[in-house]
Amino acid sequence: MTDSVSLREELEVVGIDEILEQLNRELIGLQPVKTRIREISSLLLIERIRKRMGLSSETPTLHMSFTGNPGTGKTTVALRIAGILHKLGFVRRGQVVSVTRDELVGQYIGHTAPKTKEILKKAMGGVLFIDEAYYLHRPDNERDYGQE
């Protein structure tokens, strides 16, 4: 006897369709972004099914980088992806810890690591969103500890 799976039923059970529809309502345009999120969601749904059925599966790397001008919806997309990851069981908590450079980089040598460690502890089990990550290190400033 072969086990069969209905992807439509799986989608309904996990409830990510609701999140994808919310994303459609919240973001005007950005069709390539919405399509990519649907693709990622589909891949993760299949991985979840494979794991449940005892088939070989490998948790994909879920690091992501969002680029675009301010106000284009990067934080909104991160929040929705966190919800999808949570509903599919890839993160324990559906929270997003959103930080900027100031919350990660210290004011003196040796201060950056403990600050960063504290943020990572806070985000554990959820999603860490580093807003404007390109500002973490400023090579033009010799007193900058972002490199640390």
C-alpha cells in the first residue's frame, strides 16, 4: 500500500495559504518577490511532508537577504516568511527579532560580541532580521567595531 498525500489538504492544515494571501494584500506589485515566496513555501511544504513520511529529507539553508529601497516591504516580507516558517515547523516560534546596527555593534573593543550574543539568544527559535545590514561595518571609520 502506498501512502498518498494531497498537497491541497496539507496547505489547508498548515495554514500558510492565509499568510500568502495576506502578503498579496499588503504588498502592491512585487510579483517576482511574491512568486519566490510561494516557491520557497512549496519547497518547505514538500520537505515537511518528506520528513513526516520518513523519507530522506534535508533541511534547506534558510538564510535570506532582502534588498531594495526604504519602504519597499522588506520587513513585511520577513514577518510573513517568519509566519510561514513557524507554521511549517522550521522554527519553534513565529517571532521576528528586528535589529539595526546600534543593537549589534559595540562602542568599544570587546563590546560587540556580547551585544550580538544577547540578540542571538533573544532570536533563538525564531527569525533574526538585521535591518540595513550593510551598515554593520564601516571601513572608512577606524573607530568602528562592526568588523568585530
